[in-house]
Amino acid sequence: MAPPSVLVYLISLSRAINFFVAVAVDIEPFGDNYRREWGGDHVTLLNQGTQLTSLGYNEESSKNHDEVDFEFLGSNGPPYILNTNVFAQDSGNREQQFSLWFDPSLAFHDYDILWNQKQIVFFVDKVPIRVFKNYKIKGLRFPKLPMYVEASLWNGTGWLGGVDWSGGPFLAGYRGFEINGCPYDNYTSNPAKCESPGYDWNAPKYWQLDPQQLKMYKDVRNKHLIYDYCNSKLAINFPECKFVS
């Protein structure tokens, strides 16, 4: 059997704006909110720009920064592993991994991130799978820098092992691009404005999961969580693990 292909399909927030981001939801054209930063000849827009395919890989930055990730680990078949990560003015390593309950290569799914001053929530098809709370009052780090949305393929050889290049070309498809956020300009914007209650995602109902969401959250984590940095030897480096139930 050939070794698994370990190109990583990455969707992340990296140094941009406070917002609720949804991937694969709407029919808003790609060009309205996004641009191609590299590999333009390897990117194809479909269906009047509402669907995108790309191939290739990018390299992860090692700089200290804020970032919130969905990462799909390449595989020849099940289990299909979704890795999530949070960077908070550092190099991350706050990883949680899930064995997906579906084959993500067969159809489009919704991958959402809710980010406000109280919490970050990762959703898959409206199911909350991860919550990262803001414990700033306890002196702990929480993503606070302006961020943008980035989607890419990158070579995970240094992390996961060699790539089976015979499985190429490696394609990633996106559609339904939607951003609801606080526009931010590094030169003229006041960061405090992004915490305004005038933005829907800052309303108290988004400060914690509601009872139905909490039930789904516990269920998916009981069945599909396969790695949690707070249950590893790395936990000693992350004070927030003391407050995670």
C-alpha cells in the first residue's frame, strides 16, 4: 500500500479582521473579497467565480502571529483527519484533531469560524467542534490582531512524513465565500470598534454555546476527537489548559 499523501489543505484566519467567516455557504463571487497571492496559473474559477479549484502547495510561516486554522490532512482514504490550531501572538501548537464523520472529498461542506472578544468557535456543518475561550482576565493569550482569510495547499513533509506524489495532481475546491466582519485598516482604524455590540457576532448570545450547540459539541468531541494538546505533554506550556473542562 502506498504511503498516505500528506499535502495539507489549509483554511485559516491569519492577521486580518474580527469576524464570523463561513466557507462553502453562499454564492458570492470569489473576487469580491479574495485575491490570488501565488500560483495564479494553478487556480481555476468556475460557475461565474462562485467556485474555485487550486493545486500546488504553500509553506507555513514560522513567525509569531495570530492565526486560526482548519487543516485537512492528506489521506488515501478513511479516517479523514481535520486538524485545528490556534496561534495567539506565538507559534501555535494548540492543536486538536478530529476524525471526520464524512468523506470531505465527495461533496462541499460548511466550515465556519466565529471569533469575538469572548471566544473562538470552530463549526463543521453548523456543529461546534472546538471552543477556544478568552482568558485574558487571567493574563492568558487570545488572538487579537487583525487577520485575513487564507486558503492553500502546503507540503506537510516536515510534520507528517513524505508525500506520495504519485497521487497527484492534488486539488482543493472552494465555493460559497462569505465574510461578515469588522473592516480594519492598520493606519486609521481603532481596534476597540471591532468589539462594538453593533456587530451581531458580539451579542451576548454568541459569548457561549447555547444548550443545543453544547449538546452537539459534547457529542462530536466524545465520538470524533482523537488528539487534544491539553491532554498531551505540551499542556504544561499552555496555561489555558487548566481551565478547559
